[in-house]
Amino acid sequence: MTPRFDVAVIGGGIVGLAQAWMAARRNLRVVLLERSSAAEGASVRNFGMIWPVGQPAGELLSIALRSRALWQELHAQQAVPVAECGSIHLAHHPDELAVHEEFCSRQSHPVRMLSAREVESRTPLANPAGLLGGMHSPLELRVDPRTASARIAAWLRDTRGLECHFRTSIIGVDNGTLHAADGRTWNADRIIVCSGSDLQTLYPETFARSGLQLCKLQMLKSVSQPVAAGPAPHLASGLTLRHYAAFRDCAALTAVEARVAEQSPDLDRYGIHVMASQFPGGEVILGDSHEYGDAITPFDKTLIDELILRECRKVFRLDDWSIAERWHGIYAKHSDLPVYEAQAADGTHIFVGTGGAGMTMSFGLADRAWQRWCGEA
């Protein structure tokens, strides 16, 4: 007999887990189906940053803050460790400092300026050479991306009755019935596809007309460094101002973009903006780059790693720049939407394409979707 559920979620990454959790919070019976033995896509290949400061004021920042509160709830429930580390945007050029000051003056985010000395007192990882100051935000959180998804799935199973089936490839959906490659089937009143960058496997026509684009990033992890007391703040260089929508309307950003384009065009070519996140064991995740569409190949570029490390050395200070690990990730991104939603012909709801903000936005986006579906105020 085919088991029946209120909700079936395809995909065990952070987006799928967010959908499963929000459904379970509404006392629905949920099954989660993941083709791998554990999440191994973009959900585990990132900085572990929950990064509200990068979202523009208004609806998107509100969604990010809702996600932040839900991450804190997971920590309080001992589902997954979440560190309230905050972040510092470093300024090593006057034009970067001008963007920070303009952004702070808007009072749209709870940020404030720090002197160079104040930055150095908060983190030993900031390179003091040429440091002009920084912008501090208290909002950011850190999780271990390599373990968070598995821990959340286990917690949902143990506390919310989530039924999880890993190593389960769904090859078709037909009138509320999900078909796995091994012949098993499940029925569900609502089916949600959260398959990340692999939407084209089940719904190639939907993917083709979705406006989604694949993005590849390259990242590195250092060997262990000395660890200061307390959670180390996330660090972002001035290059990061070019990447996040929160800073897009700052008039001073034009000067930053012009300088980078003139002095280092390869940084624009490969979408490089450097950030650093130090974990309790001392290792520091560094990155990253952005290649889109046809530029993506299975082969990582040594040049990109070299450019990332070159820029990291300018703004960060490590005792040992030896690299312990290198990897790449691929995610789907929509140019205009924080997440792509569509209703397939078989009634299945598609929910993919959170871009590089999946850890920051997924819980809030899923909660918003369920509020809409359930007619909640």
C-alpha cells in the first residue's frame, strides 16, 4: 500500500528542509525525499553565513530577519549550533569607507562605523596594513554548513515526526504520486520540489523558461589559525560591496566599481569578492567567485583560486596561508526573484533558486510561502 502524506518535499538541502519544517510547524505529516545519502549540493558548500546585512531594506530584509529568528530557534532547541558572530565590512580604500558611511547614514540596517583600531580589537584576522576602518553589523550568524542540514533533518525526524528517505531518486510525479527509481511510491496532497540546481531533471521545460541561471563558485579553506575569544565575526572586503543588493543604491559605490574595473578587470570577469569566516577549530573559509551559464565547466580554474588568495592577502591576516581544502559549488539563481516558484502541470509546486542566499533566506521564504498557502494573516 502506498503511504500517504499531507506534504512531500523533494530535496534534502536547506531549501527543502525549510519547507519540511514550516509544514511540520503547521502539524502536517511530511515526507522528505533526497537522492543522496545526505545533502551535498550548495547547502554544504558555502561559508555557513546567515547574512541579513546583504539584503536590501524592506521585504527582503524582513524575510532575512525572519530566517535569522528561526535559526536562533533551532539553536535554542539544540537542533544545530548557531553562533551570533556579527560581521565587519573592512575598508582599505577611501571609496569603500565612503560606501560604509553612506550606508550607515541611511539607518535601514543596525550598522555602525568602526575605526581601524576598533576593528583590530574585534578581530585578529583583519589586515591592519592600509586599514581605514570598517562597518559592523550585529545581525550575522554562523553555522557549520557541512553538518547543519543533516542535524536539522535528524531533529525534524525526532521531534516533528518527519519521515526521511535518503538515497531515493524521484523520477516522476503523477497526480499526487511520487515515483522513485527503485519502484517505491508515495502519495501526497501537496508536493514541493526543492531540487536546487537540478530542476531540469524532473521539469526540463519549466527550467528552460524559468529565467533561472546556474552559478558556479570556487572556495578554499585554510589550515587552522589561532582563535580569539568569542565567536569570530564574519569579514568582508570592500569588493563585497559590488555583490550584495543592499549596497546597490549607494552613490559612492560607483567609485568602487570603477576602480576595480580599471585596476583588476579579472575580478569582474570571474565575479570575485572576498570574504572570510573562521570556525571554532580555527580553520577559515575563504572565497569566492561567480561564473554563470556557459562559462561553467567541471574543471576549477587555478587562476581563480590565485586571484581569491591574492585579494584575501590584501585585507585579511592569517598566520599560515596554507590551504587545506578547495572545492566548488553550483546553485541556481534568478535575476529578479529571491526564489523561483511555479506550479507544474501535475499540481506540483516548484520552489528553487535562492541563489547564493539560501542559508540566509530559506526559512523566511518558506514561512512566507506557507502563510500564503494557508491564508494566514
